[in-house]
Amino acid sequence: MKVIALMLTLLLAAPASIYQYKVASIEGKKIDLKKYKGKKVLIVNTASKCGYTPQYAELQQLSEKYKDKLVVIGFPANNFKEQDPGTNLEIKEFCKANYGVTFPLSEKVSVKGDDIDPLFKYLISAENAEGITGDISWNFEKFLVDENGKLIHRFKSKVKPMSEELTRYL
């Protein structure tokens, strides 16, 4: 009985890092987050029809400027006023055509509610320097993960990707 209890405890324990997750890319391939060990990762829930959508340009700029030590990953989500209603292909084409996006994008996910993606379920409950936990409140919230896969900073939507508020941690 003790062995079963121990196994259940281990199974129900919170993940130690993002490296325990694999996500589907916008092209339908698997992205094993372990491959980013040793780099910081900026995870962003994105949307194509939002007032913050122009942040895609700065996310691309950030991705290029810090490519040796940072990976930006966009996670399109339609959770807020249905501001990303397109298909994965439409979203990918929109991002490339309008903002020159070359950083990885996941397939469209849910970032809140009963169908929340497991990675975001982890991120919204993980400790961070800002002490921000709980549901994401809008598109383009940013999660900065350190080189060991641990969440270190969570930035609200209004924080621009190239702002000193964010880049000082890179």
C-alpha cells in the first residue's frame, strides 16, 4: 500500500521544469522542450487579432538579437474574445507575412479554462520573481524560463518584448 501511495504522490507532484513537456508545433511536429536546455525560453500566448498583435514584430526582433541565449516560442490561443480564430496554417501564414516570424510557434492551444494546455497549467502556478500566479488575463502574457527550465519571470501583456523591463534578464 505504501508503494502505491508513493507512486501516486510522484505522479501527482508538480513538474520540476518545462523540460517535462512536449508540445505540437504549428506544423504538427513535436517540440521537446528539453532541446532548449542551457538557453532561456520566452513562452508567449499570442493572438492574431488583438491590440497587442504588433508585439509579434518585437518578439521576432528579440529572437534574432538574443538567438545565442534565448528561444522565443509563440502559443496561439483563442481564449480572449476569440482573437485568434484561424487555423494553424492561417496563423502561421499571417505571422510570416505580416511580422516575418521565424521563431517556433505551437499549434493553437487553450491557455485557460477546463481545457488549458498542460504547459500553461504548470506556468500559471509556478513560482516566479513577480509573485504572479493564477489565470492568464489576456493575450501576449510572457513567461521567461531560465536555462534550467524553471519559470523566473512572468510579464503581463503590456510589457513589450524589447523593453528594458524584460531584456535586463537576458
